[in-house]
Amino acid sequence: GSKDGTFAEYFHVNQADANLVLLPEKVAPEAAVMTVDMMSTGFHGVENADIGFGDTVVVIGIGPVGLMAVAGAKLKGAGRIIAVGTRPNCVAVAKEYGATDIISYKEGDIVKQVLEMTKDGADSVIIAGGNAESFRQAVDMTKPGGCISNVNFFDLSETLAMPAFSWGLGMADKTIRGGFCPGGALRISKMLQMIENKRVDTTKLITHTFNGFDKIEDAFKLMDEKPRDLIKPVVFI
């Protein structure tokens, strides 16, 4: 559910014992704030992708969630991580997080590019952006026995479909999973521990900063406009 008043000096949190976590002294607030959405969602995509040591993983969409999926895939032991994206700053951060290859839809069909690079497809594909076509592409570029993990919200008007051939006429044994970002005190405390012990640096996602309550609307406007150099804004109060 939702509750009004989040952007205020004080906010009542339902079931606080199960949802609030003390901020570790060595973790900056701007790093911690990424755990409850970007990091948890991206990592959930990795968890659902069933990644093993040495696997080839494709991440479609390298906005903040996709970038966290790249970081999570590396931590899970992926041998090769192919990130799909075009924005220069996102590409640079993806490489810092562990992407071994970058491909662009502007340079041709991404399925063809992945298949040419991997010969038989990826072990896992994480959909962290795109549209209904991205779903079909993810299934096409996943090898038989592989896994497709979705953490992307599709538009209500879209229909998710694929040719029967993409799923081996139903016999390719490809697993498809989709899930919403998990939360809760235990999960977030684990995320914070990873930041505290320098397993991942979430501040790489921050491209814009604002100061003061009166700047919250400006930050939301920036998110709506999505300028090319944006990854994630933070408002300091």
C-alpha cells in the first residue's frame, strides 16, 4: 500500500520493528537510501536469475536498477556480463560494476548480437528496462535450460508474447520469473552490510544532488524529464 507524508520531517512507519534499520556509522545516508529500491530490486533480479559461477548473464537496461543488477551478477559469480544500454555515463558505471561487454540496440538487433557473442545464448537474462519487445528478446537470447528474470514494469497497454520457436515449441525448458522489490529490516540490513564492507558502492548511481525540502519537486521533475546524463538524484534535507 501507500501512505501520504513520506517527504516530511517525521513519518510514521507501519510495523517499524520489521521495517526500520539503524544506519551503520560507516555508511553515508546517500549510499544507504539506494538499498530500499534500486539495490534491492536489482539484486532481486539477480536472485531470480539463478546465476552460477562462470555463467553468461545479459542485463537489458542499465538505468539504476539495471546497474545494480550488473553489480549483483558480478557478486554472484557471473563469468561474463553483457549490458545493454546506450547512455555514456550508464555504460561507464556498468563497466565499473563488472560488465564485461556493452551492446547497443542502435547497432542492430540485440538478440543477434548476443547470439553472435555467445554462440548459443546466455545462461540468464535480467530485464531491467524496455518494453514488451524486450521480453521477447530476452527469451530469444536465453539458451535452453536458462532463466529469464524480470524486474521491469511493463505498460498496462502492452501484451507480452513470443513466437513458439523462441521457447522451443514449449520444450526449451526456459524459466521465466518476475517479481517486485523485496524490503524489510532483515533484507536491508544485509544490503547495508554489503555497502559497509565495500562489496558495492551505491553512490556511483548518484548524478544529481539537491538541498532542502523546497527542492523535492525539482528532483521529481528531473526524474520525469529523464535527461541523458541522469542516473539517480538525491535530496539532502
